Amino acid sequence: MPGLLRGMARTAVVAGTATAVSNRVSRRQANRWAQNDQAQYAEPQYAPQPQYAEPQPQYAPQPQYAAPAAEPQEDMYEQLAKLGDLRDKGILTDAEFEVQKARVLGR
């Protein structure tokens, strides 16, 4: 009879251990499924709407008014007169006067 009791005790220990392990595995699996269900049925997370910048003009805006065009002839004559006066006073040499005259005349 002692051998029979030992066999029964061993069977009970093995069965108890197997039941405990099985229950633990079942609980872990149920927790994983619950987390997946919560993630599946949870409120969907949307990305925030992008903030759009106001489009920039491609070209610089045109001025509302145009400045009056200066008379190029008068300006040129005034510059030449000033250069001649500087030459006459001895401030510019003849060579410097010719260089400046060519610049004013656009040559």
C-alpha cells in the first residue's frame, strides 16, 4: 500500500503543477487578447491636421506709382559741366577728364 500512496501522491503533484502552469498560460493569453481587443476598438488616433501657410507671391508686387523719369540729357550735361569745371580748376588732369567723360557718355 505504501507504493500505491506514493504513486497517487506523485500523480497529484504532477497534475497540480500541470494545472497551475496551464492556468498561468491561459491568463497570460487572455491578457494579450484583451489588450489586442482594446487596441482594436479604441478611439482611432488621427494625425493632427497640417497647418498651411498662406501662399507667397511668386513675383514682387509692382509699385502703385512710377517715379518720374529724370531727364538723362540734362543730367549728362550737368555732369560734363562739373567735370569741365574740375578740369579747369586743375583738380582733374586732361586724362582723368577724358576717362570720366567716357563713363558719363557710356562709352
